[in-house]
Amino acid sequence: MSTGAALGALTLLYTWRRTTNPVDSLRTAAVFGSLYWGTALTGVLYPGAKAMDPEFGEGFPQFWPFLALGALPWLGFWLV
């Protein structure tokens, strides 16, 4: 949870700070904003890891929400 909070704080900092180069600042904010979701998606790539705990069944239900949440910062960057 601390990693998510720190990445969120850095995203806000780089989104709203005053700078002479706003494009680089917003790009950095997009990286920080999507980093948590991208790393969460790669958790299933580790040997023996599964997307869900065995008592809850099979599947990867968080795939599409995580993908969408990871893409939103880049959509915002592109729109600016």
C-alpha cells in the first residue's frame, strides 16, 4: 500500500508542479501513474504464481481493469 501511495503522490507532484518543460513533467507523471498497474499485471509471470488465490478459483479477473487503469495516465498525457 505504501508503494501505491508513494506513486500516487509522485504522480500528483509531477502533474501539478510548475516547470519550464511541462511535457517532460507530464510524461514522468504518466510513468509514475501507470507503474503500479503495470507491475501488478506482471505478477503472474513469476514461476508458480497465479492471478487468484486457489480458494477463489481460476482466471485473471483483474486483467482488464488493471490494463485500463494503467492506460489512463497515458491517455491523459496524449490528450494534453
